[in-house]
Amino acid sequence: FKEKTGQELQLEIRDPGEGMFDRVRIEQVVTNLLTNALRYGDNKPVFASLDKKENKILIQVKDLGIGIPRDQQSIIFERFERGG
């Protein structure tokens, strides 16, 4: 990955779990999270993990960029919204 983008992506799969999911939606969400982390991560490493917590699957993506202003954090997951 680093050879193509110049950025480091670290992936940790602790427990992938099993379940029935909408593959297209999950792919869309993960792609958006990773794309945003790579775009706004200030060319620093991006960390992604997958784990099973009780009866849920937890996907986390973390970058070391500037972050999202606190006053915008409550709206970024609303339809058609983005931080600025």
C-alpha cells in the first residue's frame, strides 16, 4: 500500500466474527472511512482494526491528521454533511 500511495496503512484483525451483512454498504462505509483518513491524515500512518465485541463487529479507522472541530463532530454522520 505504501508503495502506491506513499502512506502507511496498518491493519489489525483481532476477531473478524461472523454475520449477515449488506456487503455493498459495509464496503462503502469502510472505503469512505479509509479514503477520508488517507486524504486528511496529513500523510501520516492510518490505523484500521476489526474486532468482535459481544454480538457486534467493531470497525475502527484512525489517522493522525488535524481532526474534526468539536462543534462539527455531532453533524458529520448526518446525510450530506461534512466537516470543514
